[in-house]
Amino acid sequence: AHKLDISDELKGTIDVLKGHEDKIRCILNKADQIDRQQLMRVYGALLWSLGKTMSSPEVARVYVGSFWQEPLRNMDNAELFEAEERDLMKDLAILPRQSAVRKINELVKR
């Protein structure tokens, strides 16, 4: 069975990052090892656990895929994984710009 739990170590790390939740990127890796129904359950449980752990009004963005060079084990979600990888790469590409906007917003708050 695929049980999902947020470890004490991960919770501690998230607690240290309080106030910077917008900088956190979550990746549900090796999602090709389970079928579509199991993936829905794991994804939902992960969001539920993160929601209880993170003190952010917005739900954390979780990228789903199989981020390694091996062929997918289960092709049910291949299209989804490709779209998620494209979204992640776009998100990472705009990080420098987001950083500049964040700094300007901090200055405006002062």
C-alpha cells in the first residue's frame, strides 16, 4: 500500500520556511509506479497533509510526474506527466523574475 505521511523532519523544515511558502515547490515523483486511481488518492492525501502543515492561505502547487530518465512504468498518465513537467520548467524559468517582483513588493510594504 502507498501510505502518505509528512515526517517530523519535513514538518520541521516547512516550519523553518514559514513566511516563504510562496517559494516552496512540491514534486510528487515516481507517480508512474501507481495507477490513476491510486494517484488521485495519494495526491489528495498529500494536499491534505500539506494544508495542515503549511500556514498559507493558498494550497501548495504540487507537480506530479516521474522525473528521471527511465521509461514510464505505467502509461495511464503520460500526457499529464508531460504537461506537469512543462509547467514545472516554466515555473523554474520565471523564478528570477518573480524574485525581482518579490523584492519590489517588500520595498513597497515598507
